[in-house]
Amino acid sequence: MGTVISSKQPVGICGIGRIGKLLVWLLSAKKAQSEIVIATGRKTGKSIEDLATYFAYDSTYGAYSRFIAGFDHDRAVEIKNDSLYLNGVKLVWLNDPKHRTPGGIPWSEHGVEVVFDTTGKMLDPTVNDANSLRGHLNHAKKVVLTAPFKVKNKGVSMPDDTVTVVGGVNFSKYDASKHAIISNASCTTNCCAPPIKALVDHFGDRFVSYSLTTVHAATNSQSVLDVLPKDGDKDTRKRRSSFNTMIPTSTGAANAVVEVIPEIRSLGIGSQASSLRVPTTTGSIVILDVSLIGEYDNAYIHDIFKKYAEKNPDILRYSDEQLVSADIVGSTYSSIYDSEFTHHRTSKRGDRYYTMVDLNFWYDNEFGYVCSLWRLYGLLTGLR
């Protein structure tokens, strides 16, 4: 019997950037809890009205009232007794500077058992102090990292109470009695790992290698206009304007995919990944080029993803439409297979055939990722 997590208890959110804000939107729309506890450790704006406006509108997704269409729009965002409510769900705001350190946030005083750390700043689960990801466990039972783990000291092994899981790939690896720190990996990994898992399971050692490139919307890690690089910056291209440039950068998706699909390593499947940031607010695509032993046409490949989508209908959507990035803004799926944009070429060397296939998978790197967090929350609480 593992640690029992109640779906009715308030949820904790540390940090309130893009993922944190949209997670509040989704949780309040679901109304599984009566309260959401948000910790920033600093005050924001001049009044609670500024906070209300922040949650009431979004430049990418529009108004919160439209997001929860079908609910009472007139009461979508309310201020009652100096407290903010979204769809009737109370937001408890911990903005005192003493709550800036994870280990000092009094989650348990507010009934919080599960914390989502959306700050993107504390990624190392091997560090054990108050100002670390593990610090949340001083007052909570579980912490979910909305990013991949990143261990600074390469010689340190991952603790036994940590696990990285991706919906539709390895949820079965989660052990409630053992795992207290859970990484939901990245939005890109949640997009590409499911189709790669489908290919690995189908082809096995006939799967030679893959190369993935994510053409990714801009994020807050970039600069709006050109700025001077910070001291120690390794990726100075992110200091160039995100308004009008395509910016090559790195991605940890290759390592994360191997972590959640260990068969890639055991089968000796080659892999690499790269990323290109483009001037859109959300909506991204993974271009996945795979090399296979054997002769296969598009219809054969399509059938693999049709069957996977039938088995995992909330994770992967099979599409035969001619999509563009604007069409998937607001998508709840981790990955959308663009079957119309699949290309293949078969060649022969000696007596053996080889097929190269170009595959494309769309994803809303913000809201789609938040929906994957909801599915993970369901795993932790038994809601799913």
C-alpha cells in the first residue's frame, strides 16, 4: 500500500508562469478541489485586482470565461472577502518572502499533499536542502517537477524515490510506496516519446535509428529584444529577439526519451535531437526521421499510429487533416500525428531493404503539456 493521496485535498503550485497559470486554469475548471494554494514568495501588482486580471485573460488562449464555456461566465473570476476565486475555486496566495524557499512553504497547513513545481529553477532531486526541489517534501507528500530532472554532479546517482514518467509510455513505472519526486519530463518528450514507443514496440531490432527536431514556439527563457548575455551564459542565442528570429538551441528530449523507453538503449537504436525556436506564442511540431530495416509504405506506418491512438485516445490523436500550428492551440493531446505529411523512401543494399520515414507530430507546448500534468495527477490520486 503506497502513500495515499486524496484528489479532494488542495493542490499546491510553486511558481505561476506559463505552465503554472494554465495549470490553475485547468484545475479550477475541473473543480476537483475547493482550493488551490499558490506560492511565489513575492507580492505581485498593486492589488488583488491585478492578480484577478492576470488569471481572467491570456494573450494566447483568450479569456478564462471562454475557456470554461458552459459554466457561469459572470462568475468566472470573482473577488470575495479579499480572496480570489476562479470558477468557484479559491486561490490561496502565499506571497510572503519567507515562503520563497521550498522548504519553508507551509503546504501541510493548507492541506496540500501534492505540489507542482513549475518554476523551472530547481531541477536536481539529489540536492537535499530547504532551497531545493526536495525541500517541498518538508511539508508535502509528493512533488511533481514540470520539467526534466537535471543533476549538476554527474557522479551522483538518482535517488530511489525519484522517477520520470510520460503518459502513454511508462506510467506503470510509478510506485506510490516508493516515489515522492516525479518528473513529467518536457512538453517535447511528452510529444515524441509516445510515437517512438509505438515504433519500438512494433519494429523492435528492425528500428535502426531516429533523429528528431522540434520546431518550438518561443518561451520565457528567451529575450523579447536583443540583450547582453548574462554572466556564464552557454546559449547566448536565446538573448536574441524572439520576435523576429528563428533560434537554434538545445533540447534534452533525446536523453529523456531513452530514460522512459530503456529499450532504445538495449536494442542499440541510435538517436539524436535538436531544437529550433520560432516566433509563435505556442504550437510546436516534432519532425521525426526514422530508419527501419525492411520495406514499408505510408499505409503500413499509418496503421501503427491508428492502433496506438485507439489504445491511448487521450494521448495521441491521429489526424488526416492539413494542419498548421494555429490549429492545435488549445489541444489537450500530448501528440497529434499529421498523417498527411508523412514521407518515406525505400532503398536496397545487397539483399536487404531499408526504409527512411519522415513523421510529423504537433503539440501545444503549453496547454497540451498542462493536460499531461492533469493525467499524471490522476495517476497519483487514482482519478484516472
